[in-house]
Amino acid sequence: RPLRPGKAPPPPPTTWDAPYGGKTQVSTGVISSLEIIEDDIEKDISTAKEAEEAAAAKFKIFEAESLKLIKKLAGAITELQSAVGEKEDGVSDSKSGRLSSKKSLEAVMKAISDANPGCEYMTIAYPTKLKNRQIEIDGLVKAKGILQGGKFDAPDENRELKPGDALLLQMRK
């Protein structure tokens, strides 16, 4: 209805005949969404409890196995420490044995070094002096033979001839 000049406006629209009921579709949608969320949370809680119980059971098994292994390894450590102690005792015994052997060897070496001047004469000088004495004796025997009228046509092959040697002088005549 259009408004006309000079006439009164039309009456206002009518109000509600029944009390306000609100939007019932919207309220049921929110409640059902909250119920779905509640169900999801309860499922998550039950799943987490089951996972926690399974993890606790696995942990107890792991803990028991670990304790057994720790006891076994502690026994092995004790055995190895005992073996180390025995080896250290053996090392110290060996060192003391070597030390006593060294001391006795030093005593023997001192006795040898004290006797050394006489020993070197016998071991080094004796063979040389013996050879020289044999040469000298051979020379004296030949000289005696020459004085008694003997002749030596061929020189002794084993005897070393040196300048000024009596045999060499006789052969030149």
C-alpha cells in the first residue's frame, strides 16, 4: 500500500500470536556437534589409555630384561677386575723376579769385569804369544841343526820368512 498525502499511514504489522520458540534447527545442530566432539574425546581417551597400558607392559618387560643384563654384566665386570688384579700381581712378580735376576747378573758381570785384565791376556794375547814361541822354537831347532853341520835345502813352507831371518841369510850364501 502506497502512502498517500493527507491520509493516515497503514497500521503496523501484527506481532506474534504464539510465544517465541527460537531457531530449533540451529540449537539441535550445536548440541549434536558437541555430542560428536564428546564421543571423539572419549574415543581418544580410551585409545590413549590402551596405548599407555601397552607401553607400560613393554617397559616392564624391557626393565626386567635390562636388570638381568645389568646383573650379568656386573658379574662379568667383577670377573674381569679379578683377572686384571691377577695379571697386575703377575706383572709385579715378574718385575721383582727380573729385578733380582738383574742384580745377580750385575754381580756376575762385576766379578767378570774384576777378573777381566787377567782374562783378556789369556783370551787375546795367549794365542799370539804361543804362535810366536813356536816360531822361535823352530828357529832355535834349525839354528842348532846348522851349528851341528846340518843343511836345509828347502825352506819350511809353514814358516813365514822375514827380512833378517837366519834361514834366509843361509840360503843366499
